[in-house]
Amino acid sequence: MATKKGGGSSRNGRDSNSQRLGIKRFGGQSVRGGTILVRQHGTKWRPGLNVGLGKDHTLFATADGFVRFEDHGARGLKVSVVPAQG
């Protein structure tokens, strides 16, 4: 039997890359249509007015406007994009 571990293999090196999840645009910020608002696993935040839901649960703006976060109590948390006045 060998008294030394064979060279060339590593026990570490299996760490995964971070997913960069979280809120990307905050309340009151102006956004253009198509802007990613929230990257999430599952639907902690649900789409509201002028917001779409991607197949990976990403929320994105479907129109230009300002971001608004809403708490609907037992009905959950929503993200909306309110069109700019004028």
C-alpha cells in the first residue's frame, strides 16, 4: 500500500457559484420596461401592476414607471410598477 496520497486529485473544489438573488430595484426608483426587479427562488414577492413573472420566478417590469412594494397582509407581498404622471 502507498504511504502517500496519489497526486493530482483534490478533495475540495466543489463549491457552487452564487445565484445573485435579491431585490435589484428598490421602491421609488424609475425603471424602463424589461428591467429585472427581483430575482428569487419561489414566489416570496408576487407580480402586481405592470410586472411580469419569469419561469424562474424573476419579476420584471412590463412598462416604464416607478417601483412600488406593497404588503397585502395574508394575501402576500407584491411588486408593482406605477406609470409616471404626465
